[in-house]
Amino acid sequence: MSISLNSSVQYLKSIGPKKGELFSKIGINTVHDLLYFFPSRYLDRTTILDSSKVSNFVALGYKNEITIIGKVVETEEIRYGKKSIFKVSFKDEKGFFECVWFSGIKFFRNRFKVDDYYAISAKPVITKYGHLQFAHPDFDKLSSSESVDFRNTGKIIPFYRVPAELKKSNLGDLSFRKIISIAVTKCIDEISETLPVNIVVHNNLLDIKATIKNKHFPETIALLDRANYRLKFEELFYIESLIALKKNKQKKRNGFSYKVNIPLVKKFLQSLSFSLTNAQLKALHDIRLDLESSTPMNRLLQGDVGSGKTIVALISLLIVVSNNKQAAFMAPTEILAIQHFNNLKEMLADFPIKVELLLGGQKAKEKNAAYSKMEDSISAIYVGTHALIEDRARFSNLGLAIIDEQHKFGVAQRSSLITKSYAPDVLVMTATPIPRTLTMTLYGDLDITIIDEMPKNRIPIKTYLRSDSKLDKIYKFVIDSIHKGLQAFIVYPLVEESDKLDLKAAEQYFADLSNTVFSKQRVGLIHGKMKWDEKREAMEKFAEKEFDLLISTTVIEVGIDIPNANIMVINDAHRFGLSQLHQLRGRIGRGKEQGHCILVTSEAFAKKQFDASFNFDFLSPAQIQKNKTIIRLNSLVNYSSGFKLAEIDMKLRGPGDIYGLKQSGLPDFKYANLIEDQDILLIAKDAAFSLIDSDPSLTKNENKIIRDNIRNFYKSNLHYSNIA
């Protein structure tokens, strides 16, 4: 039968119905699916040396990894005592070489057969007998024809990450390459272009057929690079097109235009015990222009921990509620919501603004009272957690939705709040600084304001890395600081002991420490499993200096502000993420005294401290991969800027782990890397935004491709097209 793109893969030679079922299990159902299952790596002739050249290089002191191709001529298992060595002898055109393995011998004995061809990659050595040898090398099996082609034409050979299900059916690298080759030969001409011709031409991209062909069987490394560029560009282009469509849709919506009560705002500013920084004033100016416009605000307010985002948010709330509208202020934790509520109540005590609290753990009577006011159009600031997005939360006049620490919420949760009203103004805030590439992708539809200035007289926190063998000295430092009138946090990773993780638990250590080393101090405890009123009581007692020391889990990570708390001890610091450590550190040093953050870890990590000249930018990818934990801890010691730490964190962990790409409403990235492909992202963004600006409804004939692809492949993402 004739094979087409939509044909089942079972009809390709060497597959059949049974293997077709295995292909289906890994998501490959049709020939089209197979054509987009790309190689994971390649063998390039320009990196290949023969045995004679390798021997000469080793004699000159060469110690780096090389790749060499040879035919198996002999296999041998050598026993000495209870141990064995497995040796395979190879031959190429210029001589002989050998590979040895000291473990896993049964596997290798069954793998290597005489006359088979292999590409071998490892560091070469010359044995005392003068043999060229590779110990425990990486290897790839080649067909004899591939070996000849490689030698004569310099062919680039692709290697695929063949899933285990297929390997069990005896479908290995050679068979997989043959199947892909048949699919490309028979069906490549059926592939339709997926980008408008003008976009392809203007950006000097390979067409889609050449891209797929050279991604599987590249004619040259240059063409492989162009194929990779095309795939990355296209992926980023479509994502940026979604963002551009979202932004364009928001521009068309009509919201409420607020009149700023200047005397009221001035009176509030005069009531503060401090002056706003220039960065805060600029942020307020941006927000004021948004609120005065009939186009709904859709703004991201970024600022490092302690930069003063909350006061900017409060003034925004003041403006909206003074216009007889309702405002929602959603926080990710009950502790933070309680703190916001208390601060707002205190700071607005002399102003005609109501403040209501809504928490999941509240008594039904209190929640129902707040929900009733909400439904009765009572203008107020409604502060809360997820309780603000429950079905009972029916805002009748919501004008402004502020989402604090927005990365802690999923896109559906943010949607639930924003859609409580038609076209409310939206301000999302984060104290986790976001690198530029992430801002352009996750938040490209938002207007962005950055508070890049800390309050005056803020003393930078000193951070130390210490081993747990120094705990006695650390505790003495804490006690001495308490005697001077200061307060301290001691943070542990878990609430309860775990059988799997050997961690210090807050409850256990509260009992131990309060009865031993801190028996003369007033010690409090707070953790996530406490009821909300217990958390509030613990934080209020700490704020009112009824506790000298608060033992805590990461429940205090976001937003907690205790000006007199200047000491933080973080136990098992190596088990925390970099962003989390920075957030925790931001809980101290908010007063007039010097703040001290002590990272307590094992001796193995503590002894590997970098000096003051440490510069993350000078580290190689290999150094980063090998020393992630050490780099994370030392970065916190050496850098205070959240933006610098965010860049480091993204390189250490990748963007998805930090910023929750899966929660963002965006698809996963298959080809592009937001860390490495910033230049491509900028070009793709410009192309996408220009196209949407000129054709916002995608009605032009040449843009039908984009419209169809968005409908077919990004349908679920369009559901969140109005969400920050």
C-alpha cells in the first residue's frame, strides 16, 4: 500500500502491527509523528581520529575525550582471582585499539560480536604494553555500510533516544535509523509549511522540508545548525504570537476609569513614617496612569525582597476603593494574608476605607459575613488566600485584583480571581526577580514595572556558610544577640520527621532547643500545619516581642516583616532552593540593626567556600553541573541582588523548575532553551508582535497558517488568553 503522512507507522517496513502498538505507547502513531521524533545527538566525521593519530596525540600528552571507529576483531574475558576484565579488540584502517570494562561484563559480553562496527568515545591511554586503550567508553553500533559511508563521504550519523519499549522488541539504533530513512524518503514532500512565506524569507529560515530532512540526516553541520535554529524560532514565534494576541485582546476591553483623590493620597503619604523611594514613586506613576485609563491595567510589579512593593499596592487599593469600588488582595499563605490585613487595618485606621479578611481556615460565621459584604457591593479591600476564589466569593463591584507572590498560584487560580468581574484592573506582584527571557515569555502580555531601589538606610544582610559542627557557637551568637534586644528565626525544612529524609524537624527541635540551649529564652513555634489563628497568634506574639526566638518551617518564606528580627539560622540549607533561601533571608534586616543570615549545612558543603572574588559568570557548564549545591550556597553568601540570584538559579535549575512553566498556560518547550536562546527569542518576539499588530485577527490569507496552527496545537492555551 502507498504510505502517506497520516498512515499508521505499522505500515512502514520493519514495523508491523505489534511494534506499531509499542510506537503508539510512546506517542508515535503516524508517519507524521515519526518525522518529528528527532535525533538526540550526532556523530560528525570532523571529530573522528584514526588509531595512528590518536596514539601520536596521546604520546604528546593529549588527555581529552576522542571518538574513533573500528571493527570488532576479538573479545576476551580475563580473570584474576575473583575479579574479571572484559576486553574488546578493534581494528581500523591504521591499526588496532582496545576497550576494557571492569564491571557489567555479562552485558558487554552479549553486546559485542566479531565483525560489528562501533563508534567509541572516551579518553585514550597507552598501556605499559604499548596498546591504545579506552576504559569504560561510550559506544554506538554502526552498520558496515554506515562505516564505509562515514569513511568515504564524511556522513553525519544521527542517534535516537530509542525508548525501552522498542529496545525490548529488538529495535535498536540501526533499525530505527532505517525506519526513519524510509519515512523521510517516502513522505518528506507531503510536509506542509508551518510558517508564512514572508516570515521564512525575512528571517532567512530553512523551509520546513529542508529542516526535517537535515534534522534527521544533516548534509553538513552548518545545515544542522540552521535546522535547529528554524525549529527553535518557530516554537518561540508561536508562543510570542499567543502572548501578542493576548495583549491585543486586552487593549480592546473597556474597563473603569478612576479619578485619583489627590488630597487623600497626599494625606496617606504624610501619615507614613518614611519617604517613598524614587523607584516606588515611579511605580505609583505607572499604576496611576493605568487606573486613570479606561483600558484595564495588566501590570507586573517586580521588586526584590524588602523593596517596598506592598506600600505601592496599598496606595493602589486606596485609589480604587475611594472610587466606591471593591478590591481584592490575594496572598499565597494565611500568614502573609494575615500580615497584610493587620498592616492595612493599622495604616488605614484614620481613613474611611474598610478592610475585610477571608481565609480558608476561618470560622464559617466570619467568612459568611465577609462574603455577604462582597455580594452587597460594600466597597472594601478584601484580603485573603484561596478563599477569595471560592464559589461563595461573589464580588458585585470588583475594580482591582492584586495577586501577591503570583508565581505561587497556578494560572487557573489567577483566572478564578480575575474573572470574578468584567475587566478588572490587575496588578500581579513578585519578590522573586524574573530574568529578562522569562519576562518576555511568561509575562510578555503585561506591562512591567521594576522597583530596583531599596529603602534608604537599609543595611545589606551579612550571610555566612557554616557546618553543623559549629552549632554551639552559632547558638551562642543567637543568645548574645537576644541579650542585645534582637530577635531571631531558626528555620527547619520539615514539620514532621520523615523516614525517607534525614532532616531536622521543627516540632522536634522546638521541644529540644526550648528545653536545653534556649531554656532561658522565650521560644515560639510556627509551621504550615497549624490552624490559621494559631499562626496569627504566633506571629503577633513574635512581632510584639513576646518571643525572643521563633522556630519555623518555610511558612515564613514570603512577606513576613518583623523589623526587630535580625538573625536567621537556616538548618540543612543545602536542601533549599536558591530563590527560597533568598526569600527566607529577606525576612530579616528590615530594621536599623545589622542582619545576619547563617546557612548551616554539612561539613562537606561548608568547607567548600569560594572567596570574595567568586564570580558565577566565569564558571563553565561542566563546573556548574558538578557543583550545583556548592554554587547555590556560595551564591547566596556572595550576592545580595535577587536579580543576580535569579539568573544563577535559572542556569542551575532551568526555567521550568523555578517559574512553573506548566502553571503558566504556556506549552512545554521542545526545542528552544530560554537560557541559551535569548537572541532567537528576541527575533521571534519582534516578528510575532509585528505580525499581530498588522493583523490582530489573523484574517489575511498569508496568515491562515498561523491561525490554523494556533487553533490545532495551542487551543488549550487560548483558554487563558485574558489572564496575567
